[in-house]
Amino acid sequence: MKPGIRTLDLHGKTTYQARVLIDAALRRSAGIYRLRLIHGYGHNTALKDMIHAAYAGHPAVLRLEAGENPGQTELVLKEYYG
């Protein structure tokens, strides 16, 4: 795991459960610059859709980025110049 990146695996969670976990991670985001959300991909896009709808305009999130694969989304919280 890279320093400054926290990963949350949301597989098997409902959209409500995922949102509770993401919100808690954002409240404890001191020292991290990215929150990597693993939501999976395929037939059900409910988690990915919720992430994009709820966090694209969130005050703690600078932007959303596609992750290393289509099953993850990264919330960029701070710019990293290291």
C-alpha cells in the first residue's frame, strides 16, 4: 500500500453501508490524499453510480479519478507533489 492512500473494499455492501464507510473514512482522512474505493464492475453498477453521484461535488473531494481497473474509483482529497 502506498503511503497517503487508504483503500476501502466495498464488495458485498449495500449503497447505504458503502456510504457510511466512505463518510467515516472522509472524517478520518488526515494524512491521506486519496481514498481508493473498490466497488467492482459488471452487471450491477449501483455502488459506482452512488459514488459518482454523492462524492463528485463533495466539499472534501477535489475530483474523482478512474482507478487502475474499471472496478475502482479514487477520490482525490489533496494534491500530492512528492
